[in-house]
Amino acid sequence: MKNLLKKTIAVLSIGILIVLIGVDEGLPQPPPKEEGAQGTLGNITFYIREIEAKPSPLAILEVQVEIINRSRRSNVLPNSVKAMVAPKEIELSSEQKDGFSLSMEEATLTAPISPGGSRLLIIGFQIPRERLESIVFEVQINPPDGEKKIVKWEKR
């Protein structure tokens, strides 16, 4: 009986010692990764904003890119989604065809998107309102391999 009691006390002592030292720190387990969901492209809308300036007001074409989190469990992490908007075709009115061009613009989503939620990224282009008829844009998230959409803005 004394032998059994000594063995039990020894085993319990070793077990308590191991727990106190922290067995989980000594085992070779990779740390859990914080992975977020991937955003997808939602609706792309256009809005013309007029800004008062001298000598004449400025017209800004806002391209509003919706980024959607389709995951039901994970957030889209901040700074993990980049959107690129590139003008592909520009149609000017017939009376003026000189020197107007737009360059590609990029923006990064700096806020997280909760599961099932969405956010807007807004990219603006200064345009000559009176002579512009339409612009075809290529919108892509996380270039070069991310989802793409081709959209067209037309003067109304």
C-alpha cells in the first residue's frame, strides 16, 4: 500500500510540475494563423460631383466599387483588398477630339469588412463634363489575379 501511495504521489507531482511549466509552450505546434476572408466585387456605380472652383467648377467622376465579404465566419482584414480602376476606351464629342486622357488609379481598403458585410471604395477622375460622351473602365480587385469587371459610364 505504501508503494502504491508513493507512486501515485510521484506521478501527480510530475503531472502538476509539467502543467506549471507549460507543456503547450514546449510542443512543436504552429501558431494559429489569422486568416481573413477574401473580398469579391459587388456593384460598380458612377456619380458626378461638381466642386466649386475658380475660374470654372470641376467635374469629378466618382467610380464607387463595392467590396463584399461573402464569408459567414471571417472578416476581410484591413489593407487586404486593393482595387484598380483603369480607363480602357474614352469617347469624346465629335467637335473636340484633342488630348484628353485618364490614367489608371488604385486604392486600398483600410477598414475590415465583417462577415456578410460590404464597403465602398471610391476612386475619382477629373473629367471635362461638356465634351465627354462615355468611358469604358476595367475594374479589378487584388491585381493581377483578382476578379475583374468591365463597366461603362455614359453621359446622360
